[in-house]
Amino acid sequence: MAKEGLPFVLVPAVIALLLAYFGLWAIALILAAVAAFMAYFFRDPERVVPDSPGIVVSAADGRITRIEADERGTTVSVFLSPLDVHINRSPIAGKITKQEYIPGRKAPATNDSASLSNERNSLTIAGGEGTVVCTQIAGILARRIVCWSKEGDEVKRGQRFGLIKFSSRTDLLIPAGADVLVEVGDRVRGGETIIARFNTRATDNVSATSP
């Protein structure tokens, strides 16, 4: 379990024990259920990261809600429901050349406008075959974006770099020319599902500016 989840688990669990001691079983059971859900929400399972060269893996668990190409590259959005694993993982191996945190709203993360208006944190990761911008986006229920990595860090493909508390979204901005291997509606797993593959036509032309 992610350490950020400990307060969310321990507080209702301790209160539940106290209420049970005084015989208030109904409320104690409700709080025990809350503690159990929080432990489930902040779970941090191990993942088998594919080692094929030239691939981009999903940064999060969830459902693909948008694939959109423009002059910057192709944006692939993954929506995380409260039932999904909320640990974020690096889509490629490389160096974080830029980190940018932008305060904003907490509108529903399913809206495409969330990429521009919501609270978000972007990491520009420069790898050997291209640069990918990974953006954590807070949703309507999200309370805080957590990012453990910083500018200048080297990250491995599939390495944990942060999480978003409660429902949220991640965007991957992939260089133009890379082959996108998922479709809208697909379910993906962070660190395991291959989102795209670089090829000889892919160019390192992703803007360092977050979407």
C-alpha cells in the first residue's frame, strides 16, 4: 500500500475500534468498511513491465477516454475511477527534463477540457527514442496530486513516480509518427499495457510545454 494512504486507513480504523469498545457496533462497522476501502484504494501491486525496445507503456490503470493527434503529437488520456489502482508509473525510460505543476480547477476528469483547466502536474521524459510528456490531472474527487520524482531524475520504464488521490486522469503526449496501439474504451494497466511503439518515422518533436 502507498504510504500516503496510511492516514486514510488508520484514522477510521482506530475510531472503529473505539466505537466497538463502547458497543456502538453499527457505526464501528461502517468505519471499518471505510478503512478497508481506503486500504484497497491505496493498494500498490507489483507489475510485470514489458522489456521490448521502443515501447510506451500506460502511466496508470483505467480506461482510454481520448486519443487525439495535433501538431504536438498524439495525446492518449486514461481515466481512473475510484476503484482503479492510482499509482502512476513512468511510460518510458529516460531523464525528466522538465517538471511543471499547474494549479487549477477540479472539474470532472472525463472532460477533455480538464487537460487545460484542472490542477495538473507534467513530467517531460526524454528517452533514447523519443520524448513523452506524462501529465497527472486531478478530477472532481481528487484532493492532491503526489509526485515523488523531480526534474533531473532518471526513471526506468514502469517505475512508480507518484499518485493522484481519488478519481483522476493521466495524459500521455507521444511524438508524432509513433504507432498508437490502443483504442478509446480499452482498459489498461499502469506499467504493463503497451500504449504506443516508436518507429523509424517517429520524431522527437513533443513540446516540453504540458498540454
